[in-house]
Amino acid sequence: MKRHNQILASILVIQIVLGVVVFWPKSAATGGEPLFPDLEAGDIVSLTITDADGNGIALAQLPSPEVGRGAGGEGRGDWVLPDADDYPAKADKITPLLEKIAGLTTGRLVTRTDASHKRLQVAPDDFASRIKFETADGTKHALYLGSSPSYGATHFRLDGQSETYLTSDVSTWDANTSAASWIDTSYVSLDKERLTRVTLENGNGTFVFTRDDAGEWTLAGLEAGEELASGKVTTLVNRATSVTLLRPLGTEEDAAYGLDDPLATVTLEIDDETVTLQVGAQDADDRSYIVKSSASPYYVRVAEHNVKPLVGNRRDDFLELPSTPTPEPTPTSAGDTNTEE
């Protein structure tokens, strides 16, 4: 009986091994050809990423004004967001994705049938991510990133081909459609220690804060008995001198931005420099605000929490609340009783 069980166990192991060999996609160790022969990351000069919800982001590399864009990659300039009037993008965030695209291989074949494209989410009308890119010589490609059958593995397919492959080198996380993933999100960054005066104008009034030689803030018009809430002033200063954007909109003003009659205007005086920050209309969906800094040519969207104190604070919000005295206990005589007749 023991011998019989050993034979059955051996057969089971062999079946498992055969199943892995037959049904597991071809391993990268078997080689495979480059999906894009002769393509290098530096050859790609533009790309557009679209996700399953229809959100998209376009990135492009400007030609050098001195040389122009050449087929061999000469004359490359900075990366930008062309849909936001060439807002600067960061090459060190873009290059890793380009390298992953250029390094894709056909080593792990999953299917050769078009009927499987929807199931694997690599179809033209059903995909997890689509990356369209163009090289310096004008060649255009479209790459579909699909479902993930296991951790760290993603299906992908080149448009115009039936074959779908598996890769662990690139995923939909690498193909983010958020502008913040590709740019420096710092829109305003001022040295708050150099601030000498801050003026806030909003629907609740005008508030002027001045810092003395000791570094303490005061509020113009502070009355006798009123005490400034230093923590609230610090929050105001922090928000106004460090603004992080969600996405840039461009350099052209739009009446819909609401900056003809801004919800808030902050004037920051730093030594001999003055920077003005205007807060415009709020988006009903994501609750973000339009913001424009005099130090930048770009209009941007900023998260609600970043500018809410600028828009909503009132004079009382900058003052310490008067302390409420603790009521003294009512004295009770020794002969008092609380009995009923």
C-alpha cells in the first residue's frame, strides 16, 4: 500500500509540472524578441496616456530652438504638457516609463486570438490603459495595457497585432493620467521667514498682518482685550506661501475662472518683493479652486484644503476665544435636608 501511494504521489507531481509547462505563458527566460526593435527611450518625443475611464494626459518633448527636432534625436528640449500651454514636466518622471516601453519583449506569449482581447482588457474599446507615442522620425504606435492576472504581471498588446503578452516590467500604475504624476506640483513656494506683511481680502473683510522685529505677528485694528490666535495666523501664512497644484490649466484667462471678482486675494510682502495670490471659482465636482499667482504665468487648480482658510476665514477666526469662567458651586447650609413629608 505504501508503495502504491508513492506511485500516485509521483504521478500527481508530474501532472502539476506538465500543467505549468503547458498553460503558463512563455517565460522571459526563453528569450523573445523586442516588441519595438531598435527603439530606445530617447527616441520617443511624445505620448498620450488614456485610462479606462476616459481620463487622459499628453506629454511632449519640445524641439530645441537652436537645432530643431531631428530623426536621430538631435535638438531635444524640455518635456511639457502641451494641453496646458506647455506647462513644464519633469523628465526624471517620464524617462522611466519610456525605458519600460522600449524594453518590452515578446517572451511571455499569452494568446494569438483577437477574441481574447476584451477578456484581457487589451481591446481598442476595452482597455485598462492605452499609451500612444511618437518617435523622432514620425513613427506612431499605440500600446494597450490590460488586466493583471497576478501581482506584478500585466497583459499588453501592440495595436495592429493579435498577440497578447505578459510583462512584469510595466503596469497601469506606471501610466498614470494625473498631471501631478509628471510635474513638479509646487506652484507657490516662498520663504515664510522673510515675510513682513500679509494682507488677506475675502468675502468677510480685509485683514492686515504685520510681523515685528521679534518675529511676532500682529493684526491691524486689534482692540483692547483682544488676543491674536497665533496658530491661525501661522496656518494662513503656511497655506499662502506653499501652494501645491492638482493640475495646470494654461496661461489664458477664462471668465469661468471667476478671477474678475476673486473669492480671496492674498498679498505677500517679502523684503522688497510683492507676490499676489488670487483664488477663483470652485469646481462643484472635485471641490478644487482656481488659483493664480502673480509670480507665475499659469492658472492652476488647487485642492480645497490648501486654500480654504484664505476663502472662509473671518476676523473672529484669527482671535483667541475668551475663556469661559468656571461657575462657583452654590453653597449648601449644614441644616438643609432634601426629604419629603
